[in-house]
Amino acid sequence: MKIFLTIVSSLFAVLQGVIAYYWTYDSGRTGSQFFSMLQSIYGQVPNWSEMAFSLGVWWYGVAAVIAIASIAVNFFPLSKSVHVGIFVVSLATVVSMVYAMYPIHLMASGDII
């Protein structure tokens, strides 16, 4: 079970890195494109989206910390709850990054779905 959680957490960290690359590879133009899209469709940009895109290359650090933590805990006699905790953090980070691009609460409240 611990190995499975390590592999899945590491894969989520890789996915975080891919999303961060997508956001930063063109000097942040992707973020401004999402801002203009959200502004034109919904009339506002959610606070979380603004903050998430403003972090930019710091998302690489978050992905690296999660990947290192998910691998490092295997070298110590820790309980399974530590592995589950790292998995939950890695999953929540990916979900929050995707949510910054596609704010479900705005999509569900408007005429556009």
C-alpha cells in the first residue's frame, strides 16, 4: 500500500510540474489568457485563479517538495497515515491547479456549462 501511495503521489507531482510548465513556458501569457477568458465569460476572475497564476514558477517547488516527500518517507519507519497525508496533499494540489483554470462554481452558476 505504501509503495502504491508513493507512486501515485509522485505521478501527481509530475502532473503538477506539467501544469506549471504549461502556465509558465511562455512567460506567463497563459495566465493572462485565462484571465481574459474568465473575465469575458463570467465578468470576474476568481481570487484563487489570480493567486494560483501569480505563483508561477513556485509551483515547480511545490511539485518537487511533494515528490521528494513521497519518496523520502519510504526510508523511515513511519505509519501509513503519513503516506496517505502526502497523497491527499498531492491530489488536493492538482485539483486546486485545475480548479484555478476552470472555476466550477462560476460555471455552474451561469448559463454556460
